[in-house]
Amino acid sequence: MITESQRSEAMDRFLANRNKANRDAVIALNMGMVYGVMGRFRLGHGTSYREDALQEGIIGLVKAVETFKPDSGIFSVWAWKKISAEVQAGLEREIRQSQCRTVTAKDRSGRGEGSAQARRVELPMGDEDTIPDMAPSPFENMSRNAARRKIREVLNTFTLTEREEAIIRDHIVDDMSLETLAPCFGVTKQAMHATKQALLRRIEKKMVTA
């Protein structure tokens, strides 16, 4: 059984020499606090977030050890706050994403689109009037059909982040609002808009040089 004396001695060694070995020793001796915080949030073994919460808690403990100073007070209190904050933030993020998945699934089912396509982003064939609202310069001398084919070719050369994929698939193609998508990624509508504009500039630049 780990004693308070062992924890205190390990922390003293770490404060005297903040190397990785001493840090890891403090973390190992205080892992019980991570499980204690998880118990506070009542994350049982059947909870899908439990594994993620454990990782979030460990991150909080690492931050607590690395930022602790002799004048920070009692380490256990300091660490409990840091761990709780990380687990809480992760839980809130999971709730937002869960709610967003529900909203977007309903939105797609209402449009008759079925389940979301995983990782594969394509502009569908069909209505050629649905073209991303980029600056007009690359398209002024092109037919809408030709522009659409060109965009599809360019997208196939890109490596997209999940946020960029969502913007193309859900916002541009399926006409889902950025306000609806933003909670999926834990960001604001403005952040999603900034990502969209940066992506469209990338596509435009690629089209001009292709």
C-alpha cells in the first residue's frame, strides 16, 4: 500500500530535480487520485467515456505534477483540481459530440441521405448548381459543370482534417449550417467559418495552379 510518506518523498525528489524519472515516480504514486476523480463523476465500467476519462485524468495529473511549486499549497488539493478540470472538460466535449451526432443524424435522415459517409468525401453527381461559394476568379471562364469536375479532381489530391471533411460533406454538399456543425468539434461557429475560408482558399489556389 502506498503511503503519504512515499508520495511526499517522491515529490521532494522531483522538486529538487525535475527530471522525467522523478516526475514519472510522482505520477505513478498518485494515480489513485485519477480513479478517485472518475468515481466522483460516477463513470462506471459500462460507461463508454470511461477509457477516455482515464486518459484525460492522467493528462490532468501530469499537468499538476509539472506545474506544482512549493508555494502552490498541498499537492493533493492542487492535483485534484487539475484532474477534475481535465475530466470535466472531456466529459463536456463528449456530451457535445454525442448531441451533435444525434442532430446531424436526424438532419441527414430528414434529407433521406441515411448514415454519414466515413472519411470519404466526394461531391455527388447530379445537381450541378450546388457549387461551393468560392471567389469567382477560377470559375468566371468555366461552365458550372466543368468547375464541379475540377473541384472534385482537386479534392481527391487533398489530405483533409475531420473538420474540413465535415465542412465539405455536411455544410457545402448537404447544406448543414456551420452553427450545427460547430459543437461536433467543440469550437465556435466563427472558428468553423475560418476553417471553411482557409479550405476554400486552398482549393482555389490548387485549381489555379493545376
